[in-house]
Amino acid sequence: MFDRPVGGDAVVLVSLDFGETGYEESLDELRQLAISAGMDIRATVEGRRPKPDAKLFIGSGKADELAEKMREVEAKVAVFNHDLSPSQQRNLERLLEARVADRTGLILDIFAQRAQSHEGKLQVELAQLEHLSTRLVRGWTHLERQKGGIGVRGGPGETQLELDRRMLRLRVKQLREKLDKLKQQRGMQRRSRRRSQVMSVSLVGYTNAGKSTLFNRLTQSGVYAADQLFATLDTTSRKVYIPEGGSVVISDTVGFIKHLPHALVEAFGATLEEAVQADLLLHVVDTASTNRDDQIAQVNKVLGEIGADQVYQVLVLNQIDRIGIEPGLERDEYGRISKVRISAKTGEGLDLVRQVLLEHQQHLNAQTPHTHTSHISAVV
């Protein structure tokens, strides 16, 4: 549908070090993103600059080096570990005579491949349109041919670009209206759950931390889980029964990532509302990651942006099997569980997660239905 890199493309990764901390981790994440998109990584071009070049981002000398490397390895796409301006992307494509994708474009491509539900596909399309609208030159006439398309015709003297822009604005408006309706439907479902006093729990965490594996363990579901970034996108909810605690609705949400494109934070706001409206957040962390503290901070940053930072949170330190530590739990100064150490893969410590659910359910039951949420404070 869009002029974007597709799985199987031969690509060269491009990353510049501007002296910021976490450069190597960011580059490693770009490699994982490209692999998750199904791309064939042929080479990596790196460099150091004090700031981006206004015209070509990487500068003319590095751009010539990139062009030579792409010819050498027969790559079709250059994937940047940065966000490019529309003019920088166009200038690079002219120079390289190849397609150029920035970090946001790559993440959008993965989301487009992975979205399964009707709502997920609508959200991805909205994010794509909003990101690509600034890069609009030609090529949006496909909207006329889409099933259920808007079928707009330009008036006398209207240029193709003007027509494309008008069609784009109408399509964005149409998508927002559809997503608003789905948001209202979800709100009705949540109110129904609250009337029945069913506790709502959302799994949140950095992508690839093991959320879907834990979700499958707790709910006996078959949600797709794989060792790759953004293995699952659509929020999935299941009701489970906790002995002595009653029914609980558990939701598995989309994974977070460093520098998550703002367009995706906005477009997936409806899906992430499950986290905002939850009674409890289980923040799943890859304990074996050398960058786990930064990942925790990135997740909490996005939770703050969507208004979920006031929901009670328990850290689930997952994948203890990879570093050989025992399952266990920690409590805060009020005696409530703040952290648990588990392995969703082997099942070690799963009883501790169920204990978290039971104790939190009991805590909610001890408060009045109209006030229990306001008394929950975040624990990190």
C-alpha cells in the first residue's frame, strides 16, 4: 500500500554517534528491528558527527561512502537509526538512487506487518498516514481504489498533489471516526466489568521482555510469542479465575521501545487505554538485559504520557533462568508486593504472580468500589 521497505529486502543500516549515551544499545536495537521486519542486513555504515547535516543528515562524504557500500553489497534500501526530515530523505534517495527509511518508518513497517485485528490495522494506517503526510509528493490515488474508499474526484484545474492531499485528509478523518467508535465500545465493556467488580490487570513492558509468554502462562492462551521485537501488537484480554480471589481480566498490551514514534503513541492511545484504566499494572522486565534500567525508564516515560503512571505497578523481573537466580518477591514499606522474580518460560515463580493478583484483589475489595482506584499509588 505504501512505498516502504518490505520483508526480504537487502538493506544497509546507517547509524551516527552524536556523543549521546546508549549508542551501542540503540544500534543493536536497530538491528533487532530490521530482523523483526524480515530484512536481509548486508552491512552497517557508522560515523561520528557533532550534529546532523541539514541536507543529507550524514554529510556528503559519508553519503558517498554509503552509496558505494550499497552498490558493493547490492542493497536496495538504506535504513537509518534516526528520524529524517522529509527533505533529507528525498535528498538521500536522489543521491543513493535507492529507497531510504528512517527509524520511525521502520517501526511503522513492522507494525503494518504484525497488526491482526481490525482496530490494530486502522491504528497502524492512521500512524502511517500522519507520518507520511509530510513526505507526500505523489502516489495516494490508491485510496480511490481501496474497497470502501472515498472515491474523491478533483475539480477543474486541481493538481494531482492537491487531490492527493485532500484525499489524505479525508482518509485520516475517516480513520479517526472509526477508532472513536471502537473506543466508545471498549469503554462500555470496561464499565460492564467494573459493575461486576472484576479486577482489570494489564501487562506492560519493553518489547521482547516476555509479556506474551507470561500472558499465555497465566491465562492458558495461545497468544503468539517470539524472540523478536513487536511479536504481538493487538491488545488481547482474557478472564482468569484466581482461587480465593475470584475472576480477573488480564490484558497483554503492545511492547514499548526507546524513542517510540510519537505518531504511534497517539495512534495506539485507544489500545493503551487498557493500561490507563487498569486496576493493576504488571511491568514485565527482561532481568538478563544489560540495559534493563533504561528500558524500565522508557516504559515509565510512555506510561506517564498516556496517563497510566498513577496506576499501581508491580515489577515482574522475568527471565531469571538466563542468569541463574532464584524466584522471590520484595515488599514496599507498606507491606505490599512491589517486585517479583520469575521465569515465564520455565514457570518458576508463577505462584508469586498469582499471589500478587490475589493480594491486590483483596486490597481492592477492602475499599469501596467508587474510591479504590484513587488510593492506588505507583510503585517502581
